Amino acid sequence: MLRKFLSNCKKPQGKFGKMVVNAMNKGHAPLCNWAFDLVSFDNEEKVLDVGCGGGGNIIRLLKKYPSIKVDGVDYSATSVESSIQNTQKFKSRTNIVCGDVMNLPFEDNSYDKVISFESIYFWLDPVEGLKEIARVLKDKGRIILALEMTNPQKAQFWTKRCEGMNIYTPEELKEFLLKAGFEDIQLHTAKKVWCLAEGVIYKA
């Protein structure tokens, strides 16, 4: 059972993958609630959730802000299916599609904010992924990254068992953001290994 769970962490697939997605929606709730206490959103904003999983964060934002629009993208078809099912009551304010952070299926300057929680661990190239996020953000758009683990030593149990998983320190996250063109970087930490990283992209 554990082996099946770990094999679905990177890209959930099939019936077991759907179970994993739903478990992650619940398991990541404390991190997500902590992050959303730190970051404010405008009710009229358009937000993109990269690596949206089962749609937990999309639902949190749509419930809290009655006029906000929140789209989602994930490269797992199983995750996208779960997100669409879980957000049915909000379907007029969300569009969830299958896609990769390395080549986002959205036009330039489309979003006010992009969030990505517990996802960057598996990106092929973090800097290039962040550049792609910068592309779809509007001028002065903001990125919000949140992670439950930023200590490579403490995460060895996971990295040795989850294919393609890489753990980055807060300092590395800041460096990635700077290399991708983001400015005004802010780092927030909690529980010694949680981290929320914010950055702004200026295009004018």
C-alpha cells in the first residue's frame, strides 16, 4: 500500500491515484490554511493554481472570495478529473485543464496571481517552470509557493522512495525566483520545515 501511495505522489494515475489525490487534499490542509492566512487576495482577481491536485486550494479561494476566478492546471489527468468533480458547484468561476508547468496552456499576461503548493518538488527545471509562470502573470503579478518540506536531510525517506522528488531549501527557492526574474522576494517559515515564498514580476 505504501509503495502504491509513493508511486502516485509525482503523478497520480487511475483509481489508486484518485485516492491519493483526495488524501492529499485533506493532508495538506494545515499548510494551505497557514499559507492563506499570510497572503491576501482581491475579490476581483484571476488566479491560477499550478499543480492543483484535487482542487482543494481552488475550493478554498472560491469559497472565501465570492467573485474571484481561480483556474487550475495539473499534468496528472487523474488530478484534473478529481478537481473538476470537486469544484462542480463553482464551475462558472473556474477552468481546470491538463498541462505542464514547463509549457503552460495559457496566454501571456493572463493572471494576477499564481499559486503552487507542494508541486515544485517534481518540476523538471524549477527556474524554467518559474519563467513560464512569470509569462502568464500580468505586470506586478505575484507568485505564491508553499511547501511542507524544505530540509533535504529530513526528507530523505521521501526522496529515496518518490521518483523525481527534489527538496529545496528556502534559500534555494529564493534563488530560483530571482533567476526567473521575480523581485521583492519574501520568505515565511513555520514548523522548521514549512516555507511560503512570494515574488513579484515587473514587466513595464
